[in-house]
Amino acid sequence: MSTTIAEYSATDAALADLAHRFKGVVFDVAKPKGMKEAKEGRAEIKKYRTILENLRKEIKAPALLKCQQIDSEAKRISFELESLENPIDEQIKLEEKRIEEERTAAERAEKAKIEAEQLAIKQAEEEKMAAERAEIEKQKAELLAAQKAAQEKIESAEREARLRIEEQERKARMERDEADRNARLEREKAESAAKAIRDAEEAKLKDERDKLEAAKRAVEEVARKERDAEETKAREERLAIEAKERSEREAKEAEAREVSRKEAEMEDAKGMLRLFYSRYKHLPEFAGVIAAINEYAKKVKK
């Protein structure tokens, strides 16, 4: 069906070519080339809709009686254009959504990996701390056993001393004082030895505890620094990728907008020349302008 509005004839004529080239076409938007072709097709169709809308507004002002017919025809042609544009637009948006979902899925996977690594480090630290606590408990048990043995030795020595003293008392009261002194000296010596053993064991245990605490703090500090470094690296890489993608996307969109703007301006200018030619070519006052338009048309055809 051809249009009854002369000013729409160029756009309406282009509609058949657009329908032949784009109607029912499924672009391979998963690939860069397919995405580029889909965007170029959408931009070309949109360009005609823009030209049509601008022309509609222009001719409607001096032609109020034809407004209803103009709007109706513009709506029909715009609908046809949109029926071509919308499937392409849907393909583009579906692919962009898929790309975004893949990106967020990759981020979630990376986050899960980092969390798993942190959990493994934490479990290893807990196992090591458990082993250290078991070793400390073992050393405490050994110390208690040594203290108990020393106490039993002291008690045995005291029993022997008492027996000797009692035996000596039975033999002679006068020798008892000397025996008492000997017993006290032996007891003090045994107590001093036991105290020295306890002090040495306690010092050794304290030194071991200090070493274990220092080692644990060192391991925790190294693990913390490694976690911080990995998180910082992952965050910086993610921000760099996002910034690069955003910059590339904005540059491509700006380039496409500039191309569309220039093409629309050129088409708008040609439409205005055709409109001026069709309306005023019979007026002698504009003969020079009409001649210039004809000359320009010849150059364009060449």
C-alpha cells in the first residue's frame, strides 16, 4: 500500500526496502559482528522514523485540514517501522541481559572461591591451635607427674627420717637433737630440690606457651595480610573491568548517536529542499534557488 501523502513518499518507498532487508531477520547478537549489524539495522530503521516524525510536524502546521490524514498515515508507517525495529531491539536487549547475568555469575563465583579459601585457612588455623593446646595439656600433665613424684620422694625421705629418729631416740635421748637437725637438713634439701624442679618446669612451660602464642599471632597476621591483599586485588580487577566495559560502551553509543544525528540532518535538509522545490518551483522569484536545487540534485546523482 503506497502513501497518499506526497511528503511521505520517500520514507514510504524506503519501507519496502527495509521490510525486505530486516523483517523476520534473526541476528547473531551473541557475536560482535551480529550485535553490530543488529544495532546498525535498528539505527537505520529508527532514522526513518525520526525523519518521518520531523516531516509530519513540519507539514502539519500549514496543512491543518490534512492533520487527521497525516497522523493516520504516520501512525501506520511508524507501526510498520516499529514492527521491524522491535524484534531487533528485543534480540539486542536479550543478549545484553545475558551478558550482564554472566558477569554477575562470574562475580558470585569469585566471591564464593575467596570465601572457601578463607574458610580453609581458618580451619587450618583452628586445627593448629587445637594441636598446640593438646601439647600444652601434655606438658602440664608431665609437670604434674614430676611434681607428684618429687612429693612422694619427699614423703619417703621424711618417713625414713622419722624412723631413724625414733630408732635413735630408743638408743639415746642425747643423740635425738643431732638426729633432728639431720632430718631437718635433709627435708630442707629435698624441698629445695623439689622447688627447683617445679620452678624449672614452670619456666620451661611458660617459655613454650610464649613461643606458641607468638607463632600463633604471626600466622594470624600473615593470613590476615594475605586475605586483605586478595580482596583488594579482586576488587581492583573487578572495578578495572567494569570501567573498561563502561568506557567502551559509552564510546560506541556516542559514535552511533553522532552518525545517526548527521544522517538525520542530511535527510532533513534533503527533505526540505524537495519540499521547497515541489511547492515553489513555479514561482519566478525563486528561479535561482530552484536552479541551484537542480544543480545539487545532479551532483548527488553523479
